[in-house]
Amino acid sequence: MIYKVADYDTAHEIVEDNRFLEWDGYDIVTWRKNPGALMDKRGAFRDGAWGLLYRYPLQDDGTWNIPEIYYD
């Protein structure tokens, strides 16, 4: 997977424009339904279903590394 660096303003635009992304504190997260997530360390139970939670944390330099697929 190819990642791109996003600054504060770019990260907010990407999250606003993408229905799969949301904020969790300072981290950007996405959740995808997956029945196998029950036994995965990224597994999370939401809305009555198991899924994988992918977290893109804030880096020490104040940027986020976000997968290229979420950019326009």
C-alpha cells in the first residue's frame, strides 16, 4: 500500500470528503466489516458486526500517513 503524507488541513479535508474515514482523538481511523475480525488484533465490534479497524496515527512531526486510495 502506498502512503502519502498529509498535513493538518489536508487531513481534515480527506476525512470530510471520505465517508469511510473518521476521527478518533488525533488518529484517523477506518472500519471495514469482516467476520474474521473476531480473532484479529485489529478487530472491533460496531453496529452489531465485527470488522477491522485501521488506525493512521498522528506522527511526531504533526502529519499523518494516509493510504493513497483516500486521496481524490
